[in-house]
Amino acid sequence: MNTASETVLKNAELLRFITAGSVDDGKSTLIGRLLHDSKSIFEDQLSAITRISQRRGSAAVDLSLLTDGLLAEREQGITIDVAYRYFATPKRKFIIGDTPGHEQYTRNMVTAASTANLAIILIDARKGVLTQSRRHAYIASLVGIKHLVVAVNKMDMVNYSQQVFDDIREQFSGFCAQLNPSDIRFVPMSALHGDMVVDRGDHLPWYRGPTLLELLESVEIVRDTNLHDFRFPVQLVCRPGALAELQDFRGYMGRIESGEIRVGDAVTLLPSGQSARIAGIATLDGPLPSAFAPQSVTLALDRHIDVSRGDMIVAKSDTPRVAGEFQAMLCWLDGQALELGRKYLVKQTTRTVKGVLAKLDYRVDINTLQQENNVAQLGMNDIARVEIKVQQPIVCDAYTHNRATGSFILIDETSNSTVAAGMVL
């Protein structure tokens, strides 16, 4: 690729999306229908779920079995873990994350949603907008998903009523107004019978909009890629012969998380604050005049500077924060409760430093979205606003501005397990 637009267009061929909703809203059935009707499953897979459906006494094939892979899920008829599936159409490639509906699995949804471009929020047409519907919309907004598709499912159970659909759309639109999504669409459907999933079906003539698959194929995610703020966390310092024309070559390897860079551009090395210019850009295929997110490259500078793993190379004209303390929204993932004052490892991009949870401002009631003050600790799946102090500064942006440099995880030094995921404010 020779231009930023070509690179971004290539990346836009892949859409990552999640499905979320309350229990029995039909998330797994919807994904099964997408895979089945788009001809994206193999005959042996279809035969296997047909046999399981028959053993259960079902008259029709249970398409939800295509995603409910865990034995415990199949026994209970619910989704516990995040099930990922891949499929493609002539227009686009897709990665689907089928996330749990239970509040106790909030951490699973946060993990899956953190890399998604789009979220499908399922609503049972019989039940209308539930607390879980609002909770999932909030989490999608929290982790920076810009595109929401509200799938009003089980329309066959309400006689495909346009009035029911319109009422749900009005109610949910009012709630989403406070979340400020950049793009929200509503689609009536029946995942069980296939209406408005891949094919239009015959039961919703009053709906003139696109089917779900048409939305997924056409949603524009090109502009979601940040090509303005150059951020290059250094993963490795090396001295290969990739740029033979440069004498005494020293290269800095990593992935461009956002923005673009050209040979000759002025850059700043953080956290030291020293300046340099890009002397060369190399890949396995040879030198390049420019590079863009999310390419993995080796950068050479025009002068020797002490740079190591965890440092960040940024455009001189646009520098992020270098922070010794910062505020963040934190989702607690661990079974052992968070305790104020306890030290953890803070891993952000390629940098890992020691830090301490200095303050807990409030916890979010995940069902009502109300702020709970005077909270001393967090349990698994809790979401809260906290203040973190680190021993060495980190280079960060607000998460809403840059998902890559605004996200981090907390690691327990003793067990080496990830205990929390955070978003810098």
C-alpha cells in the first residue's frame, strides 16, 4: 500500500462486532442464523448440531449450538464465555464475539468489546427495553464502540407489530442520547425464522431499511481509524541490516498504533522529551517512504538517542500526556477484591511500571448507571472511577481519543494474573 487511505480501506474489509443482550434474547441463535444463511458453515457442523437438536427433541435445527461451544453452556442453554466465530461475504470479513448476558459476566463483555468496531444489542420484542439492554449499551459506550445496531428480535412473537418496534426504538433512543453514540441503527427481526437477518423474509413489509447483514457489510469504519496522532510504542531495539544504506544502523521495532509517519518527519521521544527525525522506515519487504497504523515497522532516527522498550515515539507537533498519576474507569476482573493502597503492575502499550490504586472516586451501578460513593473496594465485574499513581511516568491519551494509548491492564505481582482493565480519562 502506498497511501494511508489504501491501508485503511484494506483494514476496513474486516469488521469486528459483538452481540449482547439479556438471557434468552437470542444472541447465539442470531449468530447461528447469520452463519447458516450466509452459507458460512460446513456440512459436518450442520450435521452435528442437527443430531444434538434431535436428541433434545427439537423439531427444527437449533442454530444457537453453532456458538455455544462450552459444555456448561449447552447444558444450561445460556452463553457463559465469549464465543468467537469467523465468516466472510463477498463484501467483507467478520469476527463475531457472542458475549454473555448475565451481569456476573460483565468482565467477559468488556474484554470482547474492547476490540470491537460495532455492537449488536438484542432486545426481546415481548419484553422491551430491560435493565440489561441499558447496561450493555453503557458498556459499549464505555469501551469506545461507535456503532450500535439495536436488533429487536422475536418479532414473530408479537405478530410482527410495527407499533411494538416503534415503541422500543423511541424508548431506547431516549436512553442512548445520554451516551452520545455516533451511529445507532434499529432493525426488527426474527432470528429463529430468519426475517431481516440475511434475507428480508415475508413478514416485515413495513420495514424499509436494510437487513442486519446489509448493515454489517456497509457500516463505514474507515473514519474510526486515527490517522492524525502518530503513536509508536517501542517493542524492541535492534541492529539488523534492513536499511543497508544507513551506517551504524539502530532500529526501533513496534506497531504503529495510530497516525502515519514519513521519512524526514520530526518526532519526539517520550518520556525523555528528546527530539529527532525519521531517517528510515523498514519492513520485512524492504524500506518504505511512509507507514501507517496498524503496520508493524522498524524506525531509524537521524541521531543516537537512548530509547528502550516501553518508550514511545510520537509526532513532534502532537504529543500525548506524560503522567505520573491519572484517573481512569476500571473494570475489576479478579475474584479477589481490589484494595486501596495495594501495589500492582500497570501495563500500558509496551510499558510496564509499578503503580498503586490511590483513590476510588465512585463505583457505577451497572444496572441503573448511578454513581455509588464512599466505596472502599471493588469485586469481580465492578466498574469504577479510580485514581492511579505510578512509579515511572506512562505516555497516554484519553481513551476516548485513542483506544490503544488510553487503555491499560493491572497485573497482580504475586500471581502474575490480570486483575483489571482500565480506560484513561
